[in-house]
Amino acid sequence: MHQTHHLRQQRAKSRQTAIKTNTFLWLGIVLLVTGIGLWLGMRSTETETVDSGLAAAGSPAPAFQLQTLDGADVSLADYKGQVVVINFWATWCPPCRAEMPGIQAVYEAHKAEGLVVLAVNAQEDNDTISSFITQAGFTFPVIPDPYGQAVRAYGVRSFPSTFVLDRDGNIDTIHQGQITPEDLETIVRPLL
């Protein structure tokens, strides 16, 4: 009988310990999730504050100098006086890949009118980029950004991101996410 009473006490203690452990575990999870949410909220605010001065519609486009896949130096200043579409993309990004044929079509339709497309690739190696571009048959200039210089200058936070510059080198439009050829056409036509 004493042994039965002792077993009941041990079971009761085990249940209390389990309840305390579960309570502390759930409390820890709630605090962790809350902390992450607060951190992301502060980080998002900081990013927006920092990025807002880098590339905003109506402001001069941030300058950059990179090299093409062939190793030729290219600077944004080289395209002064033309309407420039800067498209930040990556081969691993499905929406980037999906929008590129439409960008190619708009480029082909308007390059004689002074439209330039600069496809700035986000930190991939030249072989990966070249293979994709060659296979797809795109003819607009492709510029690797191996160290993220242009990505940082423009405050790009997601891919694809498209910036359309007017002939004076000012940012006319910023489009985040996949852009349709119809939307791109609507944006560039008045600038040409």
C-alpha cells in the first residue's frame, strides 16, 4: 500500500514537471516568435529608411560601373540621353526567367528609338549567366553584378526588380516583381 501511494506521488510529480516543462517551452516559443517579429519589423523600417534615399522615383539614378559578360567596362553614364530599363534578375528566380521574353520583345520593338535594356544579374557566375542567355537567345546587354554593387546602390530587396530611367538619367518608374510586356510598353512609350 505504501508503494502504491509512493507511485501515485511520483506520477503526480512527473505530470507537474511535464506541465511546467511544456509551459516554459510554449512561453519560450512565444517569446522567440515575438522577438523575431519585432526584429524583422525594425529591420524592415531601417531598410526602407536607408533604401529610400538610394533609388526613388523622380531622383537621379545611382551610378554604377561593371563589366559585361565579355569583360567590357559598362557604366550607366554611357547611356545618357537614352531611355534605360535596368532589370535586376537571377537565373534561379522563376518570375525573372518568365518576364525576360517580354522584356526582349519590348527592347526589339523600341531599341531603334533609343531604348536600352541592361539586365543586371545578381551575383551569379558568368558561366551560369552566359549559358542561360545564349540558350534563350536574349540580345540586350547582360551585366553581371558579382559583388552586389548595383543591387545595393538601387536598394533592391527582391527579384525581379525593374527601374525605368528617362533620357535625363532620372528614375521614372520602379516596378518590383514580374513585369508584363504590356506594363513595360505603357511605361517606356511616353519616355521615347
